[in-house]
Amino acid sequence: MSIGIPRTDTDKTLAQFTWVYVAVIPGALILGSFLGWVMAGRALTPVMDIARAAQRISGSNLSLRIPTRETGDELDLSLIHI
């Protein structure tokens, strides 16, 4: 009891919401991290494709070209100027 008010109601309320801190918040962090990792991987797939194609080009096979994807985005525009 502090200042004449019983703490039983407060303790009961805190006990009811403890599971939020124990389960929901860590679960949301794990799920958010996983979804961020998946979305970043999908967003970087075109860049990785271009990098792999550029690595196949060497001094002995200069006739190879990096294919455009015909999407009209900045990756295609940068390949046009190469």
C-alpha cells in the first residue's frame, strides 16, 4: 500500500498484460526482422542479377552483354548508357 491506496488492482492489471511484454513484443521484432530480410532480398534481386552477368564478362568474351529487363526503371536506364 502506498499513500493509502491498495496496490492489488494495479498488480492485477500488470499481471494481465505481462504476456504482452513476454510474447508479443519479441514475436513482433522477430517477425519484422524476417519480413525485412525477405523484402530486402527481393528488392536486391535485379541488382544481383546484373552483378552476376557483369562477372561473366571477361577479356576473352567481350561480346557478352548484360540483358535489359525492359522495365524502364533506373537499372535499365543505367544499362543503356554503358
